[in-house]
Amino acid sequence: MPEPVKKAVSAFAKKPKTQEAEEGSCVVFEAETEKNDAKVKWQCNSKDIASGDKYVITADGKKHSLAIKAITKEDANVYTVIAGSSKVKFDLKVVLKPAEAPVDAPGETGVEPELAPAAAPTEDQTAAPTHDAPPAEEGQPPDTRQDLTGLFTEKPQSGEVTVGENITFVAKVNAESLLKKPTIKWFKGKWMDLASKSGKHLQLKETYDRSSKVYTFEMQIIAAKPNFAGAYRCEVTSRDKFDSCNFELAVHEACATEGFDIRTAFRRTSTDGKEDSGELDFSTLLKKRAVQVSSEPDLDVWNVLSHAPSSEYEKIAFQHGITDLRGMLKRLKKMKKEEKKSAAFLKKMDPAYQVTKGQKIKLAVEVANPDVEVKWLKNGQAIQPTGRYIFESVGNMRYITINHCSLADDAAYCCVVGEEKCTTELFVKEPPIMIVKNLEDQMVMKGERVELECEVSEEGANVKWEKDGVELTRDESFKYRFKKDGCKHVLIINEATKEDCGHYKVKTNGGESMAELLVQEKDLEVYQSIADLTVKAKDQAVFKCEVSDEKVKGTWYKNGVEVKSDARINITHIGRIHKLTIDEVKPEDEGDYTFVPDGHAFNLSAKLNFLEVKIDYVPRQDPPKIHLDCMGRTAESTIVVVAGNKLRLDVPSLETLHQQ
């Protein structure tokens, strides 16, 4: 019977999950292994964690825990728990501590402590107040943490920038107590080192002030693009000291302000005719702003659809947020392209209108009789005047105003005069869907699951996914899966391959986000290699090996020639174990055997030695006889002994005979 296979790794019976904690609080991650007293290692950003003042690591039988004290925003990282070759990753999300009332209460005592730290860092006054004020309010614990692990005297702060503009992030390190020059690295996302991206849009600078012994590191982003937005990280090291800081960059679209003069908006209203007197007319300013917003170019979706080929319908629907394209086309088809002259209406409504959700729209018709009464219908039903629907009659003009338009107002409207009707279609356009959380670059091992996640501004929004500019769709192989969870949209790749490397983009009708995916070959570990065998004829030979990936297949070779299964040879692959079994071994089975795992540049080799048992043939001979000298008493030289008596024979040794 073959020996039972021992597990090479300890599986987790309970895995730690991602948690969210508030600044200054404590959080505990718990894990449970299947075996008692299993060796467990905790890591933060792939670096081992040691138990101390900041981290408390405990182990009790199968239960293991990691406690993180006095949480700060720098603790928002990726953590890992490792048992054998089994790894579980989880995140810690840090929520900013809400402002407390006692902060404003001290008054006379609260002003100076805030100003003092702000004035100390000198040179950069933009980041210092926001960075240094909280430690003064939070007290001793943050200061202790910075003394233990802090190298930064000034950390880069999160910032915002408009597309096309520049922004600079600054980090400062005091090298007075350091024996070696500090080295700094800038990252985007979890792993992308920006040192290799330096060029037209990114500049990394370093300066040193000999008098203050302070190093200043700058990362300048030039002519920012929308895909520059996301999470960044700055790391500084000096021998055994290490510090890191996370920050974010938000990139906003440029706003069109041409044609709007704010100075003319602030005109004064007066009753005495003097230009300098009176009060500032803020209502006029608001009116001008409203006009400016509504005057931005807004394509009429009805006109776009009516002039577009059918092949462009899907694209237009995505750009304008049309969820029911089929219904929209039916309504478009019903519109009368040629209108007949009417005796009741001097001027009819346009065939179709559109309005943005939340805004108002005013529909107007001109009737021939100024005294006639009209009736307004919505999808054939009479509309009653309410706070949202307002009817007006001014001379020959008849108006209906719809306030705070919602998707329920997307319908056909009709004005009826006697037997005649004037009909129009209203399309309520939703605001552009914006991407509020961008995709992040990822690097995974071959065969691992990939989840590219973004978050949009509205639930149920339509998004498009692209890889290297080609739109991704569900196919029969289910290689790509798309998941929606409220405002979250996820692209899932179950088993990543080298072909999945590339740039992935998610698009909405209001923005887009792009991330890069890198897939690396997975290093295959050998838990048990094949061993040399020496086997006798008709015995069984078993070559067995165990590798780290149970999905890896392989091929067996004998003296460089592939081995095929037959009546005597059996090849099996169960989990991580690969076996080659040879029954009733023959002399010709002797040779070098090799196992080559698919997709990996190495092999496992062993030799089969055939043991031949040789048996020499000895012919049968008569048993030896003893010739005795009996004084010649009998002819046959025999000794006669009386029954019951003893017989003693003295036989001399060979040496005695030779001596004689």
C-alpha cells in the first residue's frame, strides 16, 4: 500500500475579513487554522509584522489574531496572513474621525497649539496645516507612533486638479539622526513604481538643505489626465527604518466659463440713479449662472436618432443614457413628419423635446381663438393642475410647465382643442453618470482570479468595458463576467493568463477610467521529488512526485521519449500528486525517467535500476562418507555397537592430517 500523502500547507478553517475602523480606534483580525499550533505569519504590504507597541500578535491553539492599535490613515493597507503555503489577503479601511465639539470649545487654549505646529515646518505652507493640526488635537498616541516609525517630517497630502493643470506633492525627511541617505519611492495603486514612468507628464525631484539637513522630495504631475486620478503611496527607507504615506489625487473635468463676466453680474441696484449706491444684486448673479449652465451645447437626442443609421443606435443610447431604446424608436416612428394645416392651432409644439432630470420644461402652443379652453393629456390621460404641473393662458398662447422633471414625466403630451390635437414627445435625460471610484492597476499570478472594480454616481447605470480599445462582451466560454452591486461595477476574470495582460477601461456616458493588468508566471514549488529505484524482475516500480499547484499537468519521459499508458504502465494525476506505475518490471524498463510539468522550465529526474538475481546450478552429489580404520575386524570396515551404549568418534582436523 502506498504511504498516505501528508499535507504540505495548513488550510484556514476561518479567514480574516476586510474591516473598516475609525482613526484612533483599535481593530482585531482573527484567523483559525485546521491544525493546532500551526506556524502563522502576518504581513503588511508583503512585509512581515512583528509584535510590539503598534501590533499585538497572539496564538492559542488553532486561533490566531492580529490587533492594530491607535489606527491612523497610514494603516489603510493590504494585510496578509500566511500558514505554510496558504495565503489570505484582506484590507483595513480607515474612516476619518468626525469633528468633535470640544475642539472649538477651548478657544484661548486651542489657538496656539494649532498655530505652533503649522509654523514649524516653514517652507511648504499648503500641506503643513492640514497635516500637523490633527496630532495637536489627538494628543500623545499619534506622537508616540511617529517617534517609533516616522521618518517624514512632512507627508504628501491628497489633492485635486483640473484636467490639463499641474499639481505637486511634497514629502520632507529630516536626516539629522540618519546614518544613511534616505531613499524614496512613489507608487500608484498597490504596486506600480512611478520611477519608470517619469517623463512628459511626471517629474520626480530631490533637494537637500545642508543647514537644516532636510531632504525634500517632489512628485510633479504635469498636464493631468483623467486616468491620473486614484490612490498613491510614498515610501521612504533608511537602513532599518521605514515609513509610508497614502494619499489620493482627484482629477476634475474642465468647466467652460467663456462668455460669463462675473464683474457684470455684481451690479448694484439703486433708486437714486447713482451707480455706486444700492445693494449687490445677487439674484441677477444667480440668474446669469442658471442661463450659463443651460446654454451649454446639448444635442437633441430625437434629432440625433432621426438622422443616424441603425448601426449607431446602441452607441447613441449609451451616450445619452437611453435605457429603453426600442420604446424610444417606436415613439420616434409615430411622429408626424408632415403636419397638416390646422384651424384650431396657429402654431403647434415641436414633434419632440428633451429635458434633464430635475430641471423644468415649458411647452407652448398658439391657438387661433384666444377665448378657447384647452385640455392637456399625458399618455392619453388628463393632467390635473398641481404643484408640478402649471397651466397658463396668455392671449393666444397656452402653456404647460413641468417642474422637477423625473423619469415618470418621460411620455407623450397632447394639447386638445375641440376635435383637434397637437402632440409631442418628451424625453427626460438623466445627468451624465460619473465614475466616483477609479479602477486600480493590478498584478496577479497566472491562474489567479482578477476583479477590476469601479464605482459610479448612480445605481443601475449602464457601463462598457474595453480591453486595449476592444469592447468586452459575454461569450460562451464565460471568460469575462460582469457584476453589478448598486453603484459598484466589477469585471471578473476567473483564471488569468498571459493573454489577459493589457489596459482595461470602463466607460460611462460621463467619464471613463483605465487600469493596467499584469499577469506573471506562477512559480511552481516541488514538495516531493521522484527518487531512484532498484527493482527486481516482476516487482512493481512507482515514481511519485508532488508539486504546489494541483491544476498543473505534466508529461513523463523515459530516456527522452514520452511514456504512454498501456497494460503494464499506468499514469495518474490526483490533486498535486503525479504517479508513474510500472507493473512486472522487465530488464528493458531500466533507464532514466523524467517528469516535466507543463508551462514550467524545469523537470524532475530519477533512474530505474533493474536488479538481476543469478542462481548458480550445482549438480547433485552423494553425501560424504567416513572411512574408519577398524583394525580389519570386518570386511566392510564397520563398527558394531551394542544397542543402548554410547559411540564416540574422534575425527582429526585437516591441519592435523597435513602435519601427519
